[in-house]
Amino acid sequence: MPRMMVSLPSPRSLLLALVLASSASAASGVDSWLQARAREHAAWFASSPERGSAPGGPLGLWRERTAGDPAIPDFVPPTSLAPLIRAVEAGVVNITTANAPDRFKGSGRSTGSGFVLTPDGLVVTNNHVVAQARQIVVRLADGREFPAEVVGRDASTDVALLRLRNVGVGDLPAVYLGDSDRLEVGDWVVAIGNPFGLDHSVAHGMISAKERVLGVGVFDDFIQTDALINPGNSGGPLFNMRGEVVGVNTAIMSQGQGIGFAVPINMVKDLLPNLRENGRLERGWLGVEIANNALGRDDGRDEGRYLVVKDVYRRSPAATAGIRPGDRVLAVNGRAIGSYLQLLRKVALLAPGTETKLTLLRDGETRDVLVKLSARPAPETMQALASPGNLEELGLVLTDLTADVASQVGYAPYAGVLVTGVVPNSPAARVGLVAGDLITELNRRKVKDVATVRTTLEKGGAGANVLVRVQRGDVQQYLALSP
């Protein structure tokens, strides 16, 4: 049977026919609503281009670009990464370590990656690559090999700094470091390393997310990328499209594909002077308590999130620099701070003794303050400083001698107050008070609890010398404290 060809009318023709039909049959009782709708559609088509072939598709259900439409601003599709890779691959190194023999891992040899930081032989890699190493050999892209030693390493950030031996002055191809704070999700990146011992393998991808928290520790602040990172890539560089290192490849997610993590290079920059000078992370301390605040600013500027100083420890670096409760912390060394964890990371990565610039907002005015950081007190001391028995003016942390406490230290209940902490370089520390001492008198008045101590100090006035009677074992003595 011959096939019949049927020509369908266009949407415009159908609607015009509907208008004519409805008009012709109006006298015969066609519903007036149908006539009104038909007129509206006819008017819409009359004022619109031919919809069947327009860039917008039939009935304008989607948009399409015409040949003359501009493309996405500032977007340049990548063509070849070969020139970039040629420019940077010389600075990527292969690291082989000889570790103590392990009955599970066999010979104890392992491989990793790294990159040349300075022409005279400093190399950055991951801490876990060299943590157990008894011998380290670094091989450059040109085949040269150098023995290496660990200058410093830190497990909390998984960063290590090596020094190559027997290197001539300015003899090595050092890489450039970039600014990881300027990365955006979607930026192209290149990872170069030695996965599974395959020298100088290249993988490319993009930034999948920033500031990823993996539950590793306080310094969780990873760059997530879908550039392939496999065992052996550890410690290798993550490059941006300017050929700058923006991250140190450090972790893979074994249960997923295309999910890798890198330590931001700005964190590494803050840490490197500490590793070079101290060999490990000596944490800096500012001496403030911070309250996150999400209210709008009251100085007429745009609303935003800022950090409010809730309290300042006496004799701390912050107190010496004149920082006050109520100040708002905007930036550290010129880099904006948006959360307490960011502030903690920035300060803790800097070595004690480092002069640090804090940008504050006080009374509607922005000001810069120089703070010389000190060593972060031990966790026990920090906990004591936050306790109710903290007497900052004396550098003492006290606790009531309850029946439970008294039975543990061998004193009668409420025979005095027990010293549980002494702040370094404080008046109490200078006269030799130590944790475990029992204070029985203050300014020749017997004391039975911390509340009595506070009341006695208030009566004596601020800044007055304090005479304490201290019992240490069977020995009692008087000591004079000068706040």
C-alpha cells in the first residue's frame, strides 16, 4: 500500500484557523471564553518572531545563543597543557625512603613525591612520606640523585621540609608558589607526581571544593580536587594554570574515585619558617578568647561576619599589644579571617617570637596592631586558665579542698586552697609556687576556699603585694607575691 504523506500546519496556522473558526461559529453559541483565549494567542504570535525556528525553540521553552551572541566573560577553553607541564615538571622530585623492615610491608622501602622549594636544596613533601625513614634519596626529573635529611616535619598538617646534601649553589630548578586563597571552585589544576612509582605522571582536573574538613585535626582545611591522586603522589605539587604550586597533594579517599585532597599552599607558607627554625611546629599564642558573631557591623559598613574578642589573658601577647575585649579581628598579616578556626590556624602555625600584624575594628575605625606571639601554654595550663579558680593577677590556678580532693592529697578538707596550676613568668612562678602547694593564709588571714581568697584580694586593692602562707608536705613558709 503506498505511504501517504501528510503535511501538518504550523502552530501559527493552527491558531489563526482556530480564531477564524471560533469567529464564524460565534453566532451558533461557541463559548465566548474560547474566543477570548484564541484572540490572546493570535495577538501573542503577531507580536513575536516565528517560534518554530527561533533560537528560543518552540513556544519559547528554552534559550539558545545565536551566532553573534557573546560567550561567557573571562572564560578561555583550555587547549593543551603541554607548555605548562614542560615549564614546571623539572621542579617535581621523586622521593625514595628506606624504613625499618616491617613484617607486613616487606623490605621497608617506599616512594613519594615532592617539589624543589629553593635552588640551594630545600624540598617540600608530606610528613607521612618520611616519618619512618632511616635513609632518604631524592631524584630530580633530569636523573640526578641526592641524599636528603629532614629539616622539620609536622604530623598535624602532614608537611615535611627536607634538605638535599651535596648541592651546588643555585643548582636546582625551584618552583613558584601561588596564592591558594584566590582559588575558586572550577579552576583548572594539574597534579604531578610518582603514583605507584611511575615517574612524573601528570593528571589534570579542577578544584571541586575548598576548606574541606576531614576530621583529622584542628588544621583541617583541605583543597578537594578531581585530579587523579594515587599512592606515590603524596607530597607532590598541585599547580594552577599560571604554573604556581597552590597545594601539596596529601590524601585520597579509598572508597571514591576522582576525590583527592591537598594542603593549601598558604598554610604551608605559614608553617615553613617554623619547620626550618624549630624542626617541628612550635605553636604561637595570642592570648585571647574569641566569640563568633554573625550580626551586622554598627559602623555603617555592609553586614558581614566578624570575630569579637571576648576576653584577653593578662600578660599575654594580646594584652601587651593593647588588644581589648570588644575588638573585632578582621585580618591576620593582611589576610581576611572569617572564623575562629581560621584565626587559630593562622596564629598556631606561626613560631613563637613572630611579629604578627592584626587588623582590628574598634569604635568604627580600622587599625593595625603588631603582636609578638609567645609559645602556646600546655593544654593543662590552658584548661587551668579557663577554670573558675584562675587568679590571673597572681598567675595562680586554685581549687577548693573538698573532701574528695583532700583525700587524694592527704590534707584535711577545707584546710586551705590547693594550687593546681602556675602560669609561667607570673608572680607565683617567680617566688617558686608549684602545683600541689597548699595556701592556708592570705595576708595573714586564714582561707578555706577560692571565694575567701578572692574576697581577701579585693580588700587588699589592685596591685597590692600579697603575703601567702604555703604548706608543702610538712614544711610551711611565707612568700610575698608582687602582682
